[in-house]
Amino acid sequence: MVEEKVDNILLEARGSDVAFLVVGDPFGATTHTDLVVRAKTMMVDVKVVHNASVMNAIGICGLQLYRYGETVSIPFFTETWRPDSFYEKIERNRNLGLHTLCLLDIRVKEPTLESLCRGRKQYEPPRFMTINTAIDQLLEVEQKHGKSAYDEDTNCVGFARLGSEDQMIVAGTMRQLCTVNFGEPLHCLVIVGKTHPVEDEMLEFYKIRTENPEQKGNGIA
């Protein structure tokens, strides 16, 4: 809606107050920045009310926010589409010793290919990528590139439903996290870089217990 009907939003905002609500921080997406630029170009006043975001909520695991590199998005692979541009960014972060936040794909109100061909929109069932799927895809891409940016023994932190009462936070290797059932969405994953001793101490609270792969994780809020 934002991309296709932005002109309507801005035209209405010239004569009345319009509220545009987003999940996460307003400037977490370039689309929202473009909306502000266009509004200012049209001399429409803009007031920003900042919101909670995964970009800072991940600090709960103890990895210091200023030690993160570029954030990447992991899209769902298909039989004919397996993009891997995120790999170079992860490799660069790892070479610098920085942590990487991986945002996992959310497919909601995605039109089916058949409906697009017919010109009448029908939507696929909603899909939310799990940490397990993300790791499988990450390892597939590593096998393809073979630059050792990460492997099954690379430490990561998996987050599910972050900020909710039943949030789940589990630290462990990629191999270990693949054995965990993280439950309902939303999920995200952090690939750990070089850690400070204080970060290690905090991560210890969330370490996976190999004797209980169904662990709930530490829900400290």
C-alpha cells in the first residue's frame, strides 16, 4: 500500500493530519525514508514518533549493539530463485569481528504467480521463516561459496517472539540451533562475531543445553 498509494497518502496529508503506523522503527526501511523525503518536498510537515525495534531489542542477549556490522535479510529460497547477496555482507562483518543480525523473510499477502498472470490477485498463505530454515539456507550458501565466512560450528543466537511474554532466546552453534524448536514466529538470528568477556558472560545464560533440545530458552525481560 505504501509503495502503490503513497501519492494518495501525501495528498490527504496536505490538508489534514495523517498518521502512518509501522512495525518497528519508522526508519528501518528505505520505503519509509522515501515517504518522508517526498512529504518534505511537498511542504508537508512530518513529526516522527520513534518505536521499539528489533534493531535494539536484540541487545537483551548481551551482545553489545555497537559491535554489530551491517544487517542482512534472508529471503525464502525457491527452486528457481536462490539469492545470496547477504553472504558477502556476513563475510565482511565476520572479517571485522562484528556480529550480524539476520532478519528472516516474512511472506504475507504475496500474490500467487498464477493470479498475477490472470490479472486478478489471489494470495499465498502467510509464511514466516524459521531459524532452522535460515540456518539451512545459510549453510547451503556457504557450501556454494566456500570462503569459510561461517560453518556449522559458528556461534549464533536465535530469537523468537522477542519482547513478548513467551520470548525465546537460545545461544549455540548453528548445528545446535537446528535441533531447537523455536515455536511460533517471529524469528531472527544473530551470527556472533568476536566477543568481549562481558558478552560471553551474558551469553552463557542463554547457552543451549544439549541434554534438552526442546528447551524454552531464558525468558528474562
